[in-house]
Amino acid sequence: MMSAIDTRELRHLVRSAIYLPSEDGYDEARQVWNGMIDRRPAAVVCAAGVADVMATLQFARDRGLTVAIRGGGHNVAGAAVGEDSIVIDLARFKSVRVDPLQRSALAGGGCLWGEYDWETQAFGLASPGGAISTTGVAGLTLGGGYGTISRCYGMACDNLLSADVVLASGELVSASADCHSELFWALRGGGGNFGVVTSFQFQLHPVRQPLSGLVGFPFEMSRSVLQRFRELGLEASDTLTLMAAIIPLPGGGKCIAAVICDIGDTGEGERAARAFRELGSVLMDTVAPMSYCAMQKQFDVSYPKGQRHYWKSAFLNALPDELIDLAIEFAGDAPSPLNVIMIEMYGGAVARFPDHSTAFGHRDALFNLSMLAISDNPGIDAEQKKWARDAWQRVLPYSTGGTYVNYMSEGEDVHAAYSDARFQRLAKVKAQYDPTNLFRFNQNIPPASS
């Protein structure tokens, strides 16, 4: 913990608000989206600008303190806060500057996807981003960044043009394909291991009024709905993204839902919706033309801040009937009525980016199956974790052997998100840019030994 002298010096070094234990606002400042995370940092520095970031890193380095970086604070592992760490909170880095002629946008490191989308949609443009609008731009992009338009335009990291990064040394650099290229490679999927990213420059794409929504059915129809999802997904063009999930019903119980996101103009999304409706016994149907921002916010209400989350995921090359049956079994055995089984569809543009181009791999995966243990009851945390882990173990024989780093919960082996070659390359970049592992409150990749 910091001494009173350290505290006074830190306040003198920065112009931003600082929250310390036992002070008003501290408990709110240390909270993250996942209510299962309860850590007490030594201080939370709400950086007002890059100078505050640089000064805080120097302060921490001089005293041997560790640093955590908070962008949106939405990471399921709670990496935005570390016990006894100095948290650099980027919540004030909110600016988004759009260049409609170059179709690019510059976003601050504390920007949320809903805020980014609002600014870019003023010009009818978008970048692939999270399906929950309160997700931070930084964390999602640094881990890869799957979104509803990724099949058409790639992962969020595939659309990153450059990034301004404050390194562990305190130096500010701009990383791109032409400058600090190894760092730029690592930032696109290697997580927050390499520095504090204060701004991101993204490629933008024309996206206007998509067709989106979900078609829900009784839980008992899960097998036929998931088979139809598989059939339609394997035939879909790049402009159509389908997802499927076994989700809780508002009045209790659960249902199976197919989610449709179509940004094309050929009517493919409506044809897919009809194909699902033909199964009969539709419980709900929200599929309709809507704004892009509305599409990106439509599931926010189901993932409020403060719920307790523990996730496991696995990439898949196929979705055989036996795995569909396992997923249904997992849902039926869930300890919490809020638990979710989710299947995302990859392929399209994600698969066409060269496998070596980014630290994010898994380009050959067709699906991602996730077991989301969600509850409001801390008394069942252990049971929830066991449910997710047991389900994941039974999925492994069907998986590619990889997992998505953005869906990894606290305490997991980060190596599982990368091939051996990728992990070793990331460790070398880590050794070059953060040799003392100052940035360790993340899905941590230790620096390679010399």
C-alpha cells in the first residue's frame, strides 16, 4: 500500500481525480462490470490526459507498484482492477473524431462501443465492435474483437490502423504497420500486455439500417432450432451473421433463440427469419429493420453491470448433432436460471484475413460455443464455476483446442488462447516493451527470458 508521502506526491504529479481506500467514491471507482470481481487497488487514477498516464506509470515504476488499465471495465476476468495496484482509469478518454472522406475514426482509450457507434453512424459508417454497447473499445479490440458485422469486415483488430501507446518506460509511441510493427501485431489480439493504449484509429465501412432481432422458441425445440441455425449459417453470405443462444425468459424458464443481423440488401436476413419461423411455435419475434446503433444495443438489458459472471468458451470447426445435444444438456443442468449457452458464427471475412497478420488467430473456426454462468447469488459461485468448467471439458473433444481470450475468466491459462508459436512471439514482444511485466493485471503473457 502507499504511504501518506506517496499519496501526496501522486496527487501533485497528476491533474486528475484520485480515489484512495476509505475515501468517498473509492468503492464506486473500483467496481467493474462483473460483480464477481472484488479487488481493492492502492489507488484509482482517473487520468485526464496522456500526461497523467505517463506520470502515473513513472510513479508506479519508481516504487515497484503494479499497474492495471481500465478502459471500459467490461472484461469478464475483471482485469481492469488489480489488488494493491495503481489503476489507470481511461474513462475520460471519450473523444471520437470521424474522417468521413478517409473512412477512418480516432477513438479514445476509454470510449465504449455505443459511444463510438453514435459518432460514426452520423456519417453512415461503422467498424466491427461488440454486440453489447457498454463494452469498451480498448479491451475488445486488444483481444481480437468479434462483432455483428465481423463476417463482412473482419474482427475489430483487423480494422485497427494505428494505436497510440504509453509504454512501461513512459514513452509514448504510435504503433502501425509501418512503425513499431511487432508491437502493432501484438496489440491486435494480445490483450493489454504491452502498454496503455490511449487512442485507436480504425477503418470505417458503410453500414446503414440493418435487419436484426431474434426469433425465440420453447426450450424443447432447441435441437431443431440449432440444426436450422447450423444449416443456414453454413450457407450464409458475408453480410448475414447468425447467432443462437439458450437464454432465460423474463417470466422464468428458458427458451432457444436465433439472432439475425443482416447488413446486406438482398433480403437474405428476412429469408433466414422465415426459415426459422417455419419451425412453428414462435414465442417471440423482434426481427425488423432498425438503426445500426439500435442493433448494437438490443441485448444490453440482458447484461447489466453487477451480475456475477464466469465464462468458458471453445472454437469449433463444426457443430455436430452430438454437440448440440450436449449444449442442450448443459442448459438443462444450469445452477442459475440466468445461465446462457451461446453459439456465435464466424467465417466470412474473419477467415480471409491472413492467419499470421494479427496476434488473434482461430481464423479457421466456424463457430464459438460459450458457457456463460450468470447469477445474482454469490452463494452459488463455486457451483457456477464448476458447471461452466465441466461443460467446457465435455466440449473439448469437438473444439479446435483454442479459446477466445476476451471470453476467458479469472485464473485461466492464457496460453490456451494462442498457438505455441503465437504465444512465444507475444512473449518476445512483451520482453521488448514490458520486460519487468509492469502490466500484469490482464490475460498475462510473461516476458520471454533472454
